[in-house]
Amino acid sequence: MQRILRTSASASGATNTHKRSSYVSNLRRAFLLRAHPDRFRRHSQTIRKAQGDLISSISERLSKPDFISYTSAAHPTATEIQSWENAAFTIANTGVGHTRGLGGKEKKGARVVRYHLERKDGTLLKRSIDLDGSVLNVLECIDEDLKALGVATPPRPILPAAAPEDNHRTQHERYSWDQYQHQHPHHKDSNGTAPKGINHRYDVISRQGRNLTHFLSHLDPSDVLTAKSQRLDASAAALVARRTYGFQSIDGTRMGWSSASLTKLLQTLTSLHDDHSHTFLVSSFYPFRLLFSPDDSLELKERIDVFGGTICLNPTWTPTQWLDVLQAVTPDSMTMLKRNQRLLSRGLETLHSAGWLLTNT
């Protein structure tokens, strides 16, 4: 019976954790797409800089221990739940956005970040957020910002019941780490002592490092949160670049780059459009698809495939080299691609018709 209860409690804790993690991820993705500085290219440099500071500050805030606990703790203690709820300020709406403090006043010394959001009609909405507030206050502020733009937001998960406090957990974790270092004699410095501050839990050279169960049991939640955050940044940068150029899609999966590196690459591509779009011979590259590939064997003309509908750029090139390829796309290229697509569509229809006739004769 006790085993059944423990299994049920574990499943319930995992479900609650997934709901909270999904809630934060969905809010952050929706907010990032609407507050990203690339969305404000038509506005002043001051506004774009403020938006960039906002994105950096939000990412930093979400990597703090209380947010990591909120998204990863399966059985949070009363102290952890209190850290999620405890707020130095209350949220109040004013004509210019969110402010913190009783009576709508900002507390001195609070880390309040001011920024803008763009309405559907193109007008700007001034907002501010106190990043020193509690987890729930920060999430509620983001939630209300999205609602102010008419965006439907997911319901906030109900907080779970507090688990009993474990005063020995920290000591146990310290003992486990010391024991792990003691059991790995191959991880030694030149003087024969175990290195301090180096975590070899993910070392795939050892047999234990290749054990999936051991890996998952020792996985740092902050690593997962950081990776998830970087994937969201890459998705947002790809969306902005695709809409800026008008590409049907952008494919960078063949490079094997990290999400953080891919984000920087796509931001460079977007900046290139901002600086040189007046030199392009077409206003939109649709229906071409952009493909990043390290293949260096293609000539300039071969990088514009009017049959496959792709434009191939080498990610290791400079923006000037990218510019040579993009400037080589002409209205005739667009016309030939559309004509080839129509011929392909007709050929496929003919093949399907012939196959249907052969099947039914």
C-alpha cells in the first residue's frame, strides 16, 4: 500500500511539474515573439536597445533558483512555495503599464525594466516589469501584458501541497558529491588530489557516464532550462528572419550548431536585411526556402535553385558573401521558380491520373 501511495505521489508531482514548466515555457515564447528587438526595426535605436535589455533581463531572471525550483520541483517544500509567492510589491495597472508597490508606486532600488509592446494596429504600448518580484508576480505581469495585446494565455497551474521539510537534504547532496569524487580516482590533478569545482557527472568516458538512468538522476535542472531557453531564442530569431525576407522556411538543421550559435547567425542575417534591403532586386524571396549548408563546392548561380526552390548560404561566410548570393536573386528567378513549380504540379497530377487508370483497368 505504501509503495502504491509513493508511486501515486510521484506521478502527481511529475504532472504538476510538467504543467508549471509548460506554463512558463508557453508564456515566455509568446512574450519573446512580441517583445524581441527585431520586431521593432522600424523604431528608434533607443527602443530597440531597451527591448534587447528586456530580453536579456528576462532570460537572466528565469535562470534564478526560485524559477528553476518552480519549473522543476516535483515535491516542493513550504519554503520553496513561499519563495514563489512572496512578493515585495503588488501588481497595479496604470495608464503606462505595470508598476510595483502599494498604491501603484515603485519601490526604491527595485529592478524595474521599462519596454514597449506593439499592438496589432502598429501603435506602441508602454509597459514596465519589476524583475525583483516573486516568481508568480513576474509571470502575472507577463500574462497581463499578453492579454493587453489580445493574446490568449494558458491558465496558471494550481500550486501543489507543500512536502515535508528535509533539513538533511543539503548535507545528503554534499555527501553524495564527495562520495562521487572519491569513487572516481581517474579524475585527479597532477598532484594526485581530486580537482575542486569540476563536475564529472556527465563524463561519457566512464561507464557510469554512459548510464542513462544515472545521467537523468543527476541532471541539473538549470542545464535543461538553459537549453530550453536557447531553443526558444533560436525559434524566435528564425521566425523574425523568415518574415523579414519572406522565405517560405529557413533550414539550419544540417549544420549541427547549438541553438545559441544559430540564434546569433539568424540575427546577423536579419541585420543584413536592415542594412542592405534597398540593394535587393526583389522585395520578397517567397516562395524560395533558405538552406544553411557548409557545402563550399557550389558556384554562385548554383546556390539559387529555381527547380528545388532553395537558396543555399554557407554559415561560415561573411555577411558580404551572403549579400552576393541574395543580390543575385532576380524577378526572373522568381518567375522561373513559379513556372517550374506549376510544371511539377501538373506532372504529379499526370502521374497520379496514370496510376489511377492502371489500377482500375
